[in-house]
Amino acid sequence: MRGAGLFGAVAVALSACAALPPAPCATGFAASERDTLYFGRAIPAGGQVSDAQWADFLDTTVTPAFPQGLTVIDAAGQWRGASGDIAREPSKLVVLLHPRGAKDDAAIAGIIDSYRKRFGQEAVLQERQSACVRF
């Protein structure tokens, strides 16, 4: 996803949520963070991130940072670019459940930075929510 305007609007909307303390979890649930990362597959210079390139990125970058597990979802994304045109692109969403901490925050920032550099992306959208989980 390369739409900086969309990300700014989402950031403003979500900033109100950041001020609220997380609700305590019910008995049997553990407090956790859920980060969803939105990876657009269109490459600005042309073409798109292939299935093989995505699998390699997932295997070499994402999985080593979160070996405990993750979920990948295929999606169809769209955003309005600076030109005002609507851009549509195939996307991948990666959902990570993890304890809140500097180590995981740094790992997520590294994943985003790596994808942006590797595939010439303007941005990767990150959405964070507090969650209560149990297995």
C-alpha cells in the first residue's frame, strides 16, 4: 500500500484508540497485541511481487522474527494516491499476535523496512490492537 494520504487518515482515526487503556482480559485469556501488516504487491517501478518473491520474503524475514506463528491472508487493496486516482492492487495481510514489548516492536519495524526497500514500496500499513487470547 503506497497511499500516504490513506495512512495519515487511518493514523489520526486510530490515535484516539491509543489513549484508551486496554480492558482487562477475562479469566483464561492472556493480554496480547495484534498487529496486522498490509503489504501491497504492486511494485511502483512496474510489475508486482510474485508468489515466489512473497514466499521468500515470508520465509527469510517474517517467520524468523515471529517463529511462534502468524497468519497470512490474501486481499485486494485499494488506496487513493497523491494524484487523486484510485489504485487497486493484490495485497497480503500478515496478522501477528505477540506480547507488547520493544523486541517485537523492533522486529515489526524491521519487517516493514525490509519490504519497503526490497520492493520499492512507499509504505506498509500497520494496524495495532490490544487483544485477549487463549489457545
